[in-house]
Amino acid sequence: NGKITTNQPENIRCINKANKIIAL
């Protein structure tokens, strides 16, 4: 999900997923 939305839980989930990928 590359969109900027006001759906905080979804944004946090996407950020956490991206951080995990970067951490690898």
C-alpha cells in the first residue's frame, strides 16, 4: 500500500513490514 491515508493501524502495519524487509 503506497498510498498516504489516515488509517493509522494500516499505516503502522505497512511501516513495520517495510522495516522488517529493510532489517533483513
